[in-house]
Amino acid sequence: MSDIAINGTGSAATTAASRSKDKALSQSDFLSLLVQQMRNQDPTQPMDSSQMVSQLAQIGQVSATQSLQSSFDALSASMQGNQLLQASSMVGRSVTVPSAAGQLRDGGLDGAVNVPDGGGSVLVQVTDKDGNVLRTLNLGTPASGLVSFHWDGKGDDGTPLANGTYGLKAQAGNTAVATYVSGKVAGVGMTGADGAYLDVDGFGGVLLSQVAQIN
């Protein structure tokens, strides 16, 4: 299992946006160019009025584009603020997120399986780092959707296993299906372009959009 990289994304996005703005021509730049062009025109061949109208239209287009960009920036900031506020309300609650591994802590691990229609009998296998199956959980033939399971931290022979990271594999009938793990949200943050993320206990950073269930 690998955590989502969250460091540096926001600062990189901010730097890129700043550089983009520095390279853009403003409305005052266009006006300055037009004035200089009029001052240095050939008196015997003055600027064509149609060209002036065309350039004034370009100035208006630049102004409208800048105004639209400002509106988009304000909307984006507002949406990010709302997303962070939504994420903060989840601190202390348990969420279920997609993962092929989970942390065994205090003798237990909670997770879920995404069962398709007509999936048949559902089995969940707990494996060690080498892929060896340590425990098989039979969930029967549940209805389609997200089906929860609990592993008590014991092997198939009933021996308690040490706390740590264990792999998870599941199948419904003969089809491999996605596994999920559950954990409490310890904190929230923003990643810039990717939006809000949650710091899930026993898992790490996960984007808010990846949460499959809030318990």
C-alpha cells in the first residue's frame, strides 16, 4: 500500500499560475502599444481607421477575458473553501476507502468488498507481504454493492497475528473484486488542483473524492 502524495502540489500550482499571469498582456499593455503606434505612424500614410477599430476591439476582448478569468478564480476559491469545510465535518468519523492492503491494529481490521450483480459467493483473503494466504473470510452470497467485513486478526488456525500491514484480495464467484479498508479521519487538508484530502488513521492521505462510504 502506498499513500497519496500530497506535499508540494498546492505550491507548484500556485507558482505555475503566477508565472502564467506574469506572461499575459494586460489591457494597459494593449493601450500603450496602440498609443505608441499612433505616435510613430507615417504622417503621409496615417493609420487606417478600420485597423484602429480592430485593435480597440482586441482591447475590449482582453478586458472581457480578464474579467471572466477573475470570476473563474473567485468561483474556484469558493468551491475549494466549501470542499474543505465539508471535509472538516468528517474529522473523527470512520470512512471506507479503496485499498489492496490494511493495517491490523488492536487485534482487528475493518474493510469492505464491492460486490457486482450476480457475484455469487464472496471470499476475502488476508495475505502477508509475500502473498501467502493467512486467513480466508467467507461472506456468503450478499446482495450487490459495498459489503462490510471484519477480520479479528487471527490466521486460519486461530493464531493471533502481529499488528502490521496485510494484503487484501477478494473474489465474487470467479471474478476478482475491489477491496476497501475503514479508518477514522484524523485531519483534512487541500492538495491544490486535486481538492481536499483526508488523513485516514491506518491508511494515510486519501482524496475526498475517493471516499466510498462514511460510517
